[in-house]
Amino acid sequence: MQVTQTEFQFMVEGIVIDLVVMLIERKGYTTEQAVKTVYSSHVYKALLNPQTSLYYQSSGYVCSYLLQELQANKCS
């Protein structure tokens, strides 16, 4: 199924908002920390690539990848 660029952007923005809220609620991040974390992540870069189809996934699913990325970076 093809989506328009506008639909794609809308879907990505919705997931980003959800990711920010999840980081605030689950990890106690401030809004600024959560926004910076999401936008600087590899998960966000993958989300922007329509070929990954990550934008079709639930926010919870995408968040699980973000949390894995954060944990991996913490261990590095």
C-alpha cells in the first residue's frame, strides 16, 4: 500500500510524539531530554526512511527499539 508524502509525515510525527511521551512517562526524562533523545537516535533515522516500513508499526514497537538503542549506548 502506497502512502502520500503528507500521510507519511503525519504517521512519523505521530510516532515521534508518542516516543517523547513514553520516554517522559517510563524513564522520567524531561520534555527537552526526550525530544533530543528521539531526534538524535538511529531509530528516528530509520523511521524517516520509508523503505524500513517502521512508520507502519505501533509506537510501542518502535519504542522498544529506541529503548534497546539507549541501553546499548549506555553500555558502550
